[in-house]
Amino acid sequence: MVASGEGWLVGDYVGSGPPTYDAEPTALPLADPDELDDLVADTVLDGARYGTSTIRAASVRGDSARFRGEPRRDSLLTARFGVGEQALVLVAMATGARATPGAHRAAAEACDWIARAVGRSHARLSEDIRAARRGDLKSGLHRLTDRSLGKLRASAAEQGIDPEEYSAGLRCLLLPAHPECRTRVFFGVGPGGLFRLRDGEWQDIEPAVGDLSGEAVVGFGSQPAETPQGDRLTMDLGIPTPPSPYEPAPEPPREPFRFRASVARPGDALLMCTGGLAEPLRGEPELSAHLAGRWSGTTPPGLAAFLADTQVRVKGYADDRTAAAVWEA
């Protein structure tokens, strides 16, 4: 038993007792020799440093999926669009529907489509983030999310699959590379968590549905648009408003859209995660205390340390875990 922040880490877990499953992978998912591109690695790990931010991201197959030989339903994508101070970093994560055979494919497609949309429009998105155009950002990212998840439903129809079975929750962070811009933009659909570690204490900042929450966004450069609720961003993206009568409007996602744009302070750590980590963070005080102790230092953890931290287990929580954390210098 070792001290861990304000809690205690017993072996590789916290809480009242050991988890049901083994700590290490047991069975590999079944492979089709003609569909080897469909295989999903047990664990994905990534990281970077831009401007004042250090990024760590990991996606790990849950204990129950490891035991049963099921693929990881979570998908993680990290990408940089643009160069120099104008670059924009996207972290996207998605979770496929539970107990469906194509869940891992749906999650990967959701991440791929939102990344394509953001990448094609990164210059304008970066400009709107730096200029604090919150209305433009919220409406534009809402439409991009709707359209991406609409493509997922269209893909289900092409495959002859029930759209309810070929669906995914999607959560994203946009991080400008410019060192003078500390605005962090979260958006997405579906369950999960958004937390901020400030002065050693966790704050649950998951935005309420339809809320433009968060601290005031302080931008720099050009002034905000004359109409804060304007939709110039989406028009620039080529998404017709209203939709063309010759092309049906994309069906809105069944889950409500969530958005938050706020300014980070030096020393903050921002954590976005899927339900597999958000639920034990909210439900097990020893896990939140352990991670607060590990992540409150002046130096962000390395990749291996971050992976080990996100894998600390809690009895009763055995789903995939995907997490992205951003430390502010």
C-alpha cells in the first residue's frame, strides 16, 4: 500500500477491494483474415506540447472487454492542422454503442468525420477562437457535429444496420497553438466528463445542455463579430443555412449538444474523458484524490506515467477509458 495524494493506492487499484478482472489483457478480439484493417489495438497513447499547453492522451480497453476478447469501443484521434502559431490542435474521442458488433467502427468513423470537418476549416476556427466569437463557434461546431453524426447514420443505412446500433458519443477539444491564446474549446454529444484541476482541487465543469458556460473568453486581435449570435462561421464552412430543399437537413443527434469555451489559468490541468473514466472519477473519491495528487505538480507526467495513471482501477468500473489532459505552463 502506497500513499497517493490524499488517498491510497493498493497495488493497481483504489477503493474498498480489488476489481473483478485481471489488470492485464487476457483475450484478443476475434480477427477476420479478410478484414484485418478492422483490428483495434488494446491501448493507444499520444502527446504533444504547443504554446503554453502540454497534451497527454490515452485510450485503453476496459477490463471486461479484455477478459471477453471484445474490441475497444472507444476511439481516440489527435491531430494538428496548420503550422506555427496559426496551428489548431484537435483531440477527438468517441464511444460506440454498448453490446453492438460494429461499435469500434462507429467510434472510429465519428472521430474521422469530425476531424475532416475541423481540418478543412481550421484557419477560420482558429481566428474565431482568438477573436472570442463564442456565438459563431457554438453554432458552427454544433452544425459540424450534427453533420458528422448524420454521416454516421447514413453509413449505418448503407450497411443495412440499425442506426441505434451504429452510433457513438463524441467529445472534442480545440487547442490553439498560439502562445498568447489560452482559450480552450470543448464540444460534443453524449456521456463523459470535463474536469478542471485547479489549486489541487477537481472542478466538474461539464457544461449543461445548451449552455454557453465557462469563464468569459478573452481573445486578442480582431474584435468580435457585430452580431455575437451570428452564423458567419457555418456559412464559411459551406453548410447551407437554411438547408437546401434538394438536400435534406442532417438529422440532429439524439443526445443534446454540449459546448464550453473558457480561458485557462497557469497551473490548470483540463481533463476530457469518456464515461469509462468520468464515472469512477465522480463515484470514487479515492480515485479523484489519487489523480489530483499525481497531476498537481509543476511538471506534467510523461506518456508512460500518464497511461499508468489513467489505468488505476476501481471495483465496479470496467469500461474502456479514454482521456485527454492539458497542462498549462
